[in-house]
Amino acid sequence: MNNIDYQKIFLEITAELEGIDDVGEVASYIPELGKVNPSKLGIHLMTVDKTGYSLGDSNEKFSIQSIAKVLSLTLALKIMGKDMWCRVGVEPSGSAFNSLVQLENEKGIPRNPFINAGAIVVCDILVSCLQNPKVELLDFIRKTSGIDTVKYCPEVADSEKKTGYRNYALTYFMKSFGNIHNDVDVVLDLYFHLCSIEMTCKELTQTFLFLAYAGVNPITNVRVISPERSKRINSVMQMCGFYDEAGEFAFKTGLPGKSGVGGGIIAVHPGQFCIAVWSPKLNVNGNSYKGMKVLEALTSKTQSSIF
Ligand code: DON
């Protein structure tokens, strides 16, 4: 393993960030998310040899939102295999996470599994394949991460349901093309719960470390997915994990990653580490303003991008 002193690097980065005005804003279109303390900052990095480095609020739970879409994709891939790729693509959308526009010309097939439309199709697949999708998805996450306390936040799921007009529109639109097979309310209930999952930065790294270790979680020794599919999930994160800012994140950070509107980001260096950052204020594209800066600085200072 490399012998980089990540702790020292984190202190350097946060000292540099103190001089920067955080122009981001906390997501408030889901009212429950607007209640978070905007000044939180947590970082946790875990290497594949299970050494952890923490800073700030890294042990505080927050709403992981779209980061969870990587876990629903992992489970759907495990169950359905490559056949799922005729329901959802693997191309960057270059559009906002909740955009409707491409669906009309593309026959209701979302560009990728991380935009809302794509994640909703993945939920539809899980509803078709599982007896009790909400329970089985959570069991899968608990078993593979080794964290028994992972749970949904009912208040966030409910808040999102009450204001999720776009997601209803996306789902009905895709159903009109035949790409949603189940009842819209059932599919969205799973989607809203998926997005409401709460974890700490440390728990996120423990959950996603399998993507740095060819599909095996080195902490639980559970094979989460095959090496080939682990590669593919990282590839989709690289190209699509930040929506219309995926190019910018690749350009500045150079790691596969996934963001959520709760202000969290995970990034993976295959063969080396997984890192999670949490800072709730978001830039105009819905990605954590400071979180992106932390990751850019980390890979620049340690020369640890994949490129
Ligand atoms: O569907 C929504 O609007 C949210 N549950 C998820 C959005 C999200 O996290 C997008 N990512 N940055």
C-alpha cells in the first residue's frame, strides 16, 4: 500500500478551504433536507487494507440520497445481469439529474442508471424481481457492508413523496413507453426510500469499498459482485455520477464518484481506497460545492487520480 499521510493532507485541505467563500446552498426542494446544519463537513477515507482516516463530522449520519443509486444498481445487476441494459443505458446525459427532455426522443429509455429516470427504472426492475423490495434491498446493504444499523429515514421518504412531482412525471412518462412494468406508486415508494437512506462518511466508505477491491468488501469478506461488474459500475460512475457535471468532476478529480443532494460524495480509487465527503451546501448542479473541492485537492496533492 502507499504510505501517504492522508490525515495531514486533510488538515492542509480544510485549512485552505477556510479561506474560500462557500457559495453553495442546501437542497430545500425536499423540505426535510433543508433542516440540515449547512456548516457540517466530514471526510473519511478507507484504504483497501482497511486503514481509515477521518476528519470533522465523519461519524454523523446524513441523507445519502442519490449515492444510494449505486447500491440499487449493484443489486439489480446481480439479479438481472446484462439484460437490464436494454431498459437503461450507460451514456452520460449531460442534463440535470431530474430532466425529462431526452426521454421523449429516446423511447422512454433513460440514458443511465444514475439520473432519476434511470434509477426509477432500476427500482422497477427490483420491484419485479423481489418479493419485498424495501426489506430485501436493506438486507443486501446490511449484509454486504456489515453495518446492521443502516436504515431508511421515513421522514425524508415522506417529504420527498409529498413534493416529488418531477419523479411522478418521469415515471408516468416512462410507463407510457412501456418501460415501467409495475404500479407507479409502488415503484416510487421504493425509489423515495432508497434515496432516504442515512449513513455516516465512515459507513459510506465501508459500504462502497467493494468497488475498490474488485467486487469484494475486504471488511466483511463478502463478494458483493463479480470483478467485471465492479469495473462496469465504476465506469458508469466515472461517466455519469455527477450528471451535467460529470466531465468537470472527471477533469478536476479523476476518480469514479457519485454525489447526492444531501451533500455527500463518494469516490473510488480501484486497488487503493474509497473516500466519502459530506458538506451540505450544493452548487448549481446539485453537487456538494466544498465536497468537490476537497476531492480535487486530495487527488492533486497525492497524485492519486486514476489518470
Ligand atoms: O429524486 C430526487 O430528487 C432525490 N431523491 C435524489 C436526487 C439526488 O440526490 C441527485 N443527486 N445529486
